[in-house]
Amino acid sequence: MNLSEGSRGIHDNFKGGNGMYAIQFHRPQFHRRVGKLSPAAIMTLSCCFGGIGVGTAAPKAAAVDEAKIIANAKSGKDWPTNALDYAATRFSRLKKIDSGNVAKLGLAWSYNLESTRGVEATPIVVDGVMYVTAPWAVVHAIDARSGKQIWAYDPKTPRSIGWKACCDVVNRGVAVSNGKVYVGSLDARLIAIDAATGKKVWEQDTKTDAARKITITSAPYVVRGKVIIGNGGGEYGVRGYVSAYDAETGAIKWRWFVTPGDPSKPFEDESQAMAALTWDPSSKYWENGGGGNVWNTMAIDPELNLLYFGTGQPGPWAKNKRGPAAGDSLFTASIVALNLDSGKYVWHYQENPRDTSDYDSVMDLILTDVKIGNRMRKVILHAPKNGFFYVLDRTNGQFISAKNFVNQTWAYGFDANGRPIETREGTSTDKPFEAVPGPFGGHNWQAMSYSPLTGFAYIPAHNVPLVLESEGDWKGQDSGGPMSPMSGIGWNLAMMANSKPPTGKAFGRLIAWDPVKQKEAWGVDLGAPWNGGTLVTAGKLVFQGTADAHFKAFDAKSGKQLWDSPVGSGVVAAPVTYLVDGKQYVSIAVGWGGVYGLAARHSEFQTRGTVYTFALGGKAAMPAFEPYKLGPLIAGVKYDPKDVPEGTSLYVRNCVFCHGVPGVDKGGNIRNLGYVNKDLIQNLDQVLFNEGYAAEGMPDYKGKLNAADVEKLKAFIQGVADSIRPK
């Protein structure tokens, strides 16, 4: 899309190669801000905090332990842990709903989560009760038969810290075990809640450094009396780690750090000393955090006594800013196995040594046994951001095979040891390069599933084109230059985005992948990127929600679409299925958001976060869908065209990943500033300096910006709108 000619200042500042305006593509990795709860919702949560809310009688205590989770994987009655089973397959043995009758699915009930931000949670269902989180880690206990509320618990995270979460104020769900519900709050507390009453039992602050912007968005895991949780914050200069706490008391049992600390101090264990050999101390990497954060799912093999997880990208993103002697930056962009009891390092496989394109490896891991060659192998299946589908031996981390499931330009292939053979695009940041896949990945956190019946993994694949370039002005933490995205609020990338326009195409696709043959079995084009996670069942069905506000079922063997229901909002989370009183239900928590969904959208609705539950013959009425009201392009804000160039820099440093490009993007779950009321921008100082939007997670810019900066931001916002206005 070309922007039409506007003022000379805007034109000169934005114009990229071939007359294209590079900034229009600014929808890169990550952002934040918070959703507004209605007065009714606030009152409900206030009344329900720590106790019974409006709804049905309290449930009996949820009795879940390791043996029951393993047994349930065979029956599929409940959905007791994030990915259904310890192997994280998201494969349900239920088959009352199958490819022959799925067309008869109808809505059984819906439940209003009273949220306007991204809903990424996988519901947990145990003994007829569903536990699901809304944004801000608000936990809802719901009768899984009727959809009536039992209780709601708000961890009361200050909404003013929402900007410290790079990628929306999301939460991916809870863990349930032996009468307690466990949730991680956005401000990095781990909280145990009584499953029957909704009252808090204990909480622990998981932060290792109170000065850092450490968050939790992932679901915890409970195994052998321990609650295990990772942390987020890699874009802000945070060190990654995984912690285990006593499930009854909350006492810490062990902690393992992904990246090494200050080498002048003793390392936490031998693995940290090993990792330190791959970092350049001249860069003072420990001051920049190092990254490697474990912000998504895990998998567990109780027989091997191993915990598996993927790690995030190194910090900063730009390799050449991690020091001239920087090596592989262990243990970032890796799969790691720890001893389940002690938390000690066992093995790792690094998917992206020297990563420079934000290729997190935290995407879900799946454990299964497959026949490769002439023997059965215990394997891990993994489809991370970098676009390759990996098969590893999970007993020792040995590389078996990898093949790209989407187009990629960063590697020629792999050597005999499984180390990637990188292209220039995979190793250099000294001039602009188009990362393929981009930092949104070929597959992001949206859940993959695997069916042992078909032998296929079902991947929500996509691409969002992005050009990256190392930032020459970067000197360390909190030193981003004039075009360093979001550095004004603490982002630590050392990278610029879209200094020239990308050439690639955005897409979304559901892929059925054969991990033995390492090839696509079938694929369905979904048009837009950022579609939801997948569920596969013994009924030969794959369920997935889409960015354009639909929930669909496909034939697991052929990919033929068999069923479709509108759901009033783009879907990013994964569905679940469960059995109550002999009846099979399929549920999905819906609410558009996440990093991409902050500024972009692919539906015409903005319906509040909702849990939809379907069953054969369901007759419930769909709730009303709320249309998205874009509004007219802003006009009439006075500005000086000479302020536009500096306004551009200020906007990129403070606003772009949340609000998108004024008038070009249409807004996601945060409004685009090209389509707001003129008075809001005319009085922008009231927004930035008086904490008017602190309750929605917006930063207080006192001390960060001044009155002159505000005028330049106004010039940018109104100037861009004027430049694209039809003549």
C-alpha cells in the first residue's frame, strides 16, 4: 500500500525504496496496554475477590495428581493440564463428536469474560468445573455443564504496569492440583487459590530483581508436588529462568537460569559456567539481562524424570551488539531438559546459535514415540519461530532431522551434529535484511497438536514480513537511538524495524505435517496471520479458531472443512474438549489480541472476551456481536510540518507497537490514533502526563517526554493522517 503525497516533511521522512512508505509496515514483535473492564465487571470482580461469586454452588475440590493426569490421557474425560497431558499432544481420545456428525454442533453455552484485551488461555476442566483466565490473570471458575459462574478471582495486579508486558496483558491459563488452582500474575507473582472457594491460599513473588520488568504470562505446571513456572521480559533486558515451588506451601524448591550472570560472582551451577564461555564479557551481557526467557509451555516425561522447555531469544536482538567475541549465547533459542526433581541441567539443543532475528524457541514441545528407520524413537517434535520442524531424541537431545515447514532464508540446512549452516541473513545485522520468517515467526505461541492416529502435527503457521537492521546508536540497556522501537519505555532490542519496506507477503495457514517424512501432508490457507492454536481428536477432527472471528473443524486426514461457527472476535487461543455426564463438549476462550493483535485486526467485531462451548444439538443463542467502530480519519489538529521528522522518532520510540501507524493500521484491541477524536490528540499532554489511561496500562510519560515532544507527536499523528487522506 502506497501512502499518497502529503506534506514534504512527512514524505521525506517516511519514503522507502520504490516510493513505498516503510513505516506503514510497523507491526513488529510485541506490545502491551490493558483492557477496560465495565463498571459491572469491576463490581463483580470486587465482590468475588477471594471468595464465592454469583453463580452455582462451589465445586468439590479438584483432585488431580500425576497418576490421574496420565490415566486421563487415555480416557480424555477431563482436560486437567495445559496441553491435556504431560506429553503436550493436545490429542483427545474422545470421539462422540466425529467427522460424521460435527456439522450438528451447536452452542451449548457462552460465558462473558468481561475483557477487551487478548485472551490466550487454554481452559482447564476437572470434575465438571472449568478454570480459565482472562487478561490480567483474572481466574474464572465456571460450571462446565451450564456455563454459570462459580467464582472469580482477581490477583489485583496494578493496571498501571501493563506497559511492562511487551505483548499484551495476556495470560495462558492455570494449573490445577489437589484442591488448588495456580496462576501467574502479570507482575510475576505465583498464586495458589482454593479450587472450591476461590480464596487465596498463598502467593510468592517470583522476581529475582525488583528493578527489572519481569512478568509472567505463561501457565504454571504441577508435577510431583512442585509448581513450575517461567518468566517473561526479554525485550526489557530481563534474565530468563525457571523456578519450582512447593505446591502446598509455596516455598521455593529449585531455580535454573537460562543465561549466565555477572562472571565476577560465583555462577549458580556448572551449566552457567558453561554458558558463560559463549558470551562476550566485554559487552557486560548481564547488565542487558541476556534474555532466554521461558514464557510459554513445557512438557514432562515422568519415566525419564525430565522437564522440557524452550527458551527465548538473546538480549539484545542484534548479535553484533552482544560483543565482538560473542559466541552462541547459551542457552537462548534452545530446547533444554532438566532433572524433574532437582532442576539440574541434563541436556540442551540450540536451534539458533547467535540468533539475530528474535527466533524464540518457546513454542510448544510435543513428546511422542515414532518409528524412524527400523526402530521406535522417543522424540520431541518442535516447530519454533525460525520455520523449521525439528525431531529430536528426547532421551539425550540428539538431532534426528529438521525441515522447513514455511519459507525461510536464514539457513542452508544442518551439519551432521544438527548445527544450522547459516546464510548471511542468519548471521549479520550490519545492514537492513528481511527476516524470513520475521520475528512473529513461522509459528508463534499458538498451540500445535499431534495425533498418533494420523501421525500428523497440526501447526498454526503464518508470516508477517519485517525488515531488521542493527542500530548503530545502541550502547547498552536503556540507550536506544532515535529509531529504536519502544526504547522510550525500556525495550532493549538494539535493532531498528522496517527502515525499508519488506517484500514478503503476510499469510496464515493451517498445516498438517508428517514428522517422519518431514513434509506437509495437507494445508489450508486461512488468509490472515495470527490464527489460534489447534486441537485434534480421535473423532478425526482438527479444531481451530481464526483471526477473522470464526471457529472451525477440519477433517484430520484430508484437511476438508467440516464445520464453522462465527464467534464475534478474532481467535488466538487453543480449544479443548471434555466429557461431563457422558456428553462431549468443545470449548474455546475467545478474545483478539497478543502482540500482533494490539495494532492489527482481521475482523469487523470487537466483542468482549467470551468462552464458547459447543455440543451436538446445542440450541443456545449466540451473544450479540459488537461491531468495531473505526471512526473518521482525524482532522484539524494544528501542527508545524517541520516537527514531523522528530515526531516520527518519538512515536517509534514510544507508541508504534501498540497503536500502529496512524490512519494506516486500523487498530487491534488498542485504538489507532489516526481514528480517535480530534480533542484527544489536541490535548495529548493530558493523556501522557496526567495518568489518564494508567488504568488501561499506559505508561506515565512524566520525565520521559516534555511539552515540546508532545507537539512533535501531534505533528506526526495529524501529519500522517493528512498524507494519506484521499484527495
